[in-house]
Amino acid sequence: MDKFVVEGGTRLEGPVAISGSKNAALPIMVATLLAPGETRIRRVPDLRDVVTLSRLLELLGATVRREEGDLVIDTSNLTSTEAPYDLVKTMRASIYVLGPLLARAEKARVSLPGGCAWGPRPVDLHLKGMAALGAHLEIHEGYIEAEAPDGLTGADILLDLPSVGATANIMMAASEARGVTWIRNAAREPEIPALAAALNAMGALVRGAGTSDIRIEGAVGLGAAAVDNIPDRIEAGTFLVGAAMTGGDVTARGCEPAHLTALCAKLTETGAQVTTGPDWIRVRGAARPRALKVTTDFYPGFPTDLQAQMMALASVADGTSVLTEEIYSDRFTHVPELVRLGARIELDQNVAVVEGRSGLDGAHVMATDLRASAALILAGMVARGETHISRVYHIDRGYEGIEQKLADLGAVVRRETEPLVT
């Protein structure tokens, strides 16, 4: 098992190239199940989650190959409709295969998903969406067993909350349903318009993606296409938070500034200078960041996937910060690990009060999920001495070559193999 060793006292400086979005690439990969033939997805990051989902698609009968930064997926032959536990347990995005399998094969057997350990993230909205489209579903021995022997039929679907996953799954299923489907209270995150663009390139008729009301007119016989992935806004945000908390000067290149408006506003509040261009954001951090208040919200609000990184910044800010988590109320598994580094954090249900310190102290900590891993690396860069972060397989799920990118910015981060304890 690998770990990261981070030497403190470094300042991030320079340009960093932003990879393609993990959260957009995964549903686009699954959408290829709707379009027999060879689809090319450009700018797909080389990540653990991408490899896992590729294996799942291959198990369903697809062929998947990587050509530099592109992923080429051929779904001409669908040989299975089952997504087994051994693969699905490692990533929640596996639930995305439910909609496309129902639309194309009229049946699916999908294990209940796993992924990051924090918080209840039920699949109820996915199931309600499929049921509204006419599927019959049961949960038996840890599997979702679904069938639509007469095909799927368009419906007017109101989501209880704007779930990105449920919105994407319903969009894909509805793309080959009979008639028109409306998704009300749909997610507005940038990953949804990215999926819609991919579906439309395959021949679907999706309108309104990026707004709260999405209209999908069912199309017959989607076909393979070449589609583009969007930049990873969370990766870009992580490096920009690192600039702000280390007093650094980082330019994230190949990103989409409009996707990070909420973050840029908060970094400005910390005293950082933020400038943007057509496809870049530059953050020059203050000598010490100022304390701030952050409340996570659905897009275009502040993203929950950057909450842990902002808490790392708040740990060394001048003053007392308040971070309120409104999306996943118990997404705070990183708090005890930051406290091990000397952070002063008090939790009251979904509110964290952080009393900033002038510095932290290196220690041995454990990554508990993907974004917590990034937060601990950032905290390690402003801690005295060395910080050893174990279980970094989490970060490999969502950050492409992060140690090399950080090293290019001046950080001292190395990957080591931890000895087995017998």
C-alpha cells in the first residue's frame, strides 16, 4: 500500500495543466452503452476510477482502449447485463449503467454501489426515476434487479433534490425511451451539460441541460460518435486553494473559469488576488489567508468536493472560519486527521468552526476519502516537518499524477510503499 510523504514549508508557484474531468468522463463512458459502435472520448484522465469503469464495461461486452489522452470504447456487442459486486463496490459511479442497460437491453442487474465511505448517499432517486420511466425494480441480496420488457416510456419526473447522479442516469435512460421526458429540479452542475453534449453527438435530443428543467425527446438507435470531455473543476480548485494557503502563485491552465466562480469569490475573500482568462485562472495568495465563511450548495453554489480543501486552508487562516456542509451533512471524516496535524476544529452537526493557527505540525495521518486525501496533502505543505499520509489509493481515484504536478509547482511530495505489518 502506498503513502505520500509531504515536506512542509513549501510554496506553490507556476503553471499547472488541468486534466479532463473525472466526474464528467464516467457518465459519458457509460453512455456509450446506448450507442453501438466505436465512440472516442477525448481528454479522459488516467485514473483508478476510469480503469475500474473500463473493466465493468468490458465485463458487459465492450472493448476499451486508451490512445494517449483519448478513450476509445466499442459497445457493438453487449454480452451481459450484470454489474457485479466485486467491481461496483469500489465506486459509486457504477450505478450509471442501470439506465443505459434498461434502455438498450430492457433489463439490468446492478450491485448496490460503494465508493467513498462517508455519508449516506442513497440510490433512491435513481430507482424512482427508472420506475417513472416504466421499469420494474426490486432489491434482492444486495442487487438492483430491473426490467422493462415493454421498453421505457417518457415521463415527467420531479427530483426531490437536484442529484447529479440521478439526473445523469435518467437522461441516459430517457434518451431511448418512447416519447418525451422532463426532469424537473434537475442538477445544474457542468458535468450535466457535458453529458448532454455527448448524448446529442450520439443522436439524442436533450435540451435544457444546465438549467433546472431538462427535456429529452426519445430517439431510436443512437450511434457512436467522437465527444469531448470538460476540464476537471475540482482538480483545478484544489491547486488554486493550495496557492492561496501557501502564499503561492499558481496558474491553472486548460480550465473553465465559469465553473469555479464560487471558489474564486471565496479565495478573494481570503486576500488572494484572482485573475482569469479564457481558459485559465491565476491565484496569488496573501502572506497569510484571512478567515472566511463557506456554505456548500448545489451548483452554482460552493462545491462540496472542495469543502475539505477549504477546511485545510481555514486551519492556517488568520481568524475563525465557519464551514457549513449542506450537501452531505456528515462529510467530515477529514476533521480528525487535520486535528492530528494540529488544526483547531470544533464540529456541531453539519457546521465546523475552525480557529486558524499560524502553522501546523507534521504527523502520520490517514486518507479517508478522495477529497480528504487532497486536503491532507495541502495541510502537509504548510506543516512543520514531514507529514505521512497513508491509504493514498483514494487520491488515485480522482487526481491524475498529482505528485508530479505538485512537484512541478515546487512542493516536496514523494510516494512510498508502506511495509506490510504482520
